[in-house]
Amino acid sequence: MEAPAVRNSLEDWSGPLARETLGGRPTLWTRTSARSPLSPRERFRFRNGCSWRSFEPARSKLAAALVGKAPPRPPQPNDMVLYLGAATGTTASHIADLVGPRGIVYAVEKSPRAFAQLLGTATLWPNIVPLLKDVRESGSYLGWVPPVDIIYMDIPQPDQVRIATEHVTRFLRTGGRLMMVLKLASLGRERSAQEHLHQCLAELQRTLRVGEPSPLDPYYRRHAFIVAELREPQP
Ligand SMILES: C[S@@+](CC[C@H](N)C(=O)[O-])C[C@H]1O[C@@H](n2cnc3c(N)ncnc32)[C@H](O)[C@@H]1O
């Protein structure tokens, strides 16, 4: 049976992602099979016979995008996801909740220190596959990662677009999506953030159908969240 899609209208608690307003602020929750919170700062509750973890915009750029004015379609149950720049696994664990037990999150991180914590996260979410790798050497995990539905990228590097397009070519299935955080502050003073954003979008548009970038204010200033789809090959 098809797993139910994750909706953008998140006012109910029947899917893996729910939304409510707490103290005047939008808060998201992911339904989880984990038995305890990932960190002491995370809120954990039981509702409708399920466990839920708070998915907080102040701690995850994906959550900040999802509470924004034009929220992207969240990762869906059963999706295969390649996550570039997983750090300790905060956002990766919420994506693992969303894709559920039949989905997989391949989580690439190059910092050994962050990776040690990511390994701990993966013991609680068996559908996270941690890879201690440098995304600039994507050939080193080519044999480990199958074609994926989503590439999620949160790596604030000057060559982030080049890295993204290389991964799209190698790992994204046709019709799949790139979800990318662009850090506009890391561009240098010689170009404005807007100029840099336009340049990044133009580069992405060579291979992808790129949606309108969303700002992540007020949680992350000078960041843009971009969703782009891999075009069908032209006949
Ligand atoms: C902004 S943090 C990611 C936070 C994470 N996405 C989250 O929401 O929990 C960026 C991460 O990218 C990692 N990173 C930077 N350059 C990298 C590279 N070349 N290969 C792999 N990881 C890299 C950093 O070590 C850092 O953990």
C-alpha cells in the first residue's frame, strides 16, 4: 500500500509532520520511532498513540523553510535521501523520521568530531547511513549510494553550487529534487548577496528546474533555501 504523502498543510496529526503554534511561534513536530529525544533541548511528546519530536526552525534550516511563506514539499515516506553536510545529524534525524523505516538517509560528513556524534544519532535511527567522506570526493561513495529522490545540501562553501550540480549528475534520479541551503554571507564583499544568489540560480538552471528561493529569516539571516528538480532528458 502507498504510504500517505506528507502534506504542506500541517494542521493535523495524521501524517509524519505536524505543525502548531506555541507561544505565538510556529513549531513543527516529526513523528518518530526513536524512544527518547536526540538532545536535551528537544521537546518530546506522545499524541495519537505516537511519539513526536519538536522540529525547531531555530535549530534546523529545513524547519525554518517549512514554516516560511512558501514552504517546500517536505521529504516523503519511502524517499531515498542523500544528505551533504549532515554534521551531528539533527536535521538528518528529522528527515529520517519523515521518510520512515522504508526510506534511507545517506548522511555525508567530513568532520571526524561531528561524525562521531552522527554515529550515535544513527544508532537511534537505523535508516541513517553515516558516511565519513568529503563531498569534494563524491567518487569515493559512488558505489555506496544508489540514485536518490532527494539531495539535501547544507554546506556553506564558496563552491557549493559546483558540488551540488556534480552530485545531481551522479546521484539524483530523473524527477528527483535538490533541496539546498545557500549561505549568502560566505560570498565575499566584492559581490552583493543578491548578485551572488542570481549567479548561483543561473548555474543551477543549466541542469535543473529551479523554484523561487525562500529566505530563512528571521531564523537564519542571509540564507536562501532553494528547491530544484532534475529536468527530464530532452528527446
Ligand atoms: C551548517 S553545518 C550542517 C548542519 C546540519 N545540516 C543540520 O542541520 O543539522 C555544515 C556541515 O558541513 C560539513 N562540511 C563542510 N565541508 C564539507 C565537505 N567538504 N564534505 C563533507 N562535509 C562538509 C561541516 O563539517 C559541517 O558539519
